[in-house]
Amino acid sequence: MDRRFLCTGFSAVLAMTAVAADQAIAQSKKAKKADLNTTELQVRRSVFSGNELQALKLWWVNADCSPGELPDARVVRAASNGEVSFQEVRTAVDLPKGTARSHCNGKPVNALAMVYKSRDDFVGEDNIVIDVDFKLGLLRRYSVKVDVR
């Protein structure tokens, strides 16, 4: 039987029959080329008007719990009622129990923090979209909605 292999995620390899592989290839050809390696995540945060908020901490940890390289981030849609900046910070690994690298929880890693600050007089919702390249063949798009009070 002819088998092909399709990598999903970072370490899982699924063996598929030729028919299922052909269906997956046909579906991916329909998708836009830019979307093939993109995963979109939606994040919602709250902050008081005029205050700074570390809306995201972007990091990678290797299987042996050593810190990975800092990702690159690019603003796709800027905040319309505030400013976004990026800062290098230290944080601890905090993954849900049962995930592949949850045994690394508590280990320190370098992270790229996305910092948001609204205009002093703004109250409402602000939206930011960023693309993050983790330098592993994975590009993630984050849609960040900030409720400013």
C-alpha cells in the first residue's frame, strides 16, 4: 500500500493513505499560498485608559526545556487609539498540563512582549493584528482586541 507522510504541528507525523493524502493536497492547493503555514489566534485583554499592558508574551521552548530563539513580530494592523511596541522580557514557561512541553513549566525563557498603551482619553475597544515568525516554519497571526476602560 502506498503511504505518504504529512507533518502537522511540530513533532507529530501522520501516515495517510494515498487517497487521503491526495485529498489533503487538493484542499491545500485551494488555499492561498500565504495561508498554508499560518495559524490565527484571537486574544482579548483589558486595561485602564492610559496604562501600559503586556498584551502578549511570545516565546518558544525546546523539547529539552532550553529557551528557543526570540520570534520576529510585525504589525499588520496598528492600534487606532493607542500605540504598540515590542520589548524583550524574561518570563516563565506556563503551558497547560498534558501538553508536549508542560514538563518545562516554571523554566525561565526570553520572550518578546507586545506592549499596548491607549491614548489617555480613549475608552472603548482597540484592535491590533500582528504576524509572528517563530523561525521554525510556523507563522502565527494574532488578532488582539483590547477593551480600554
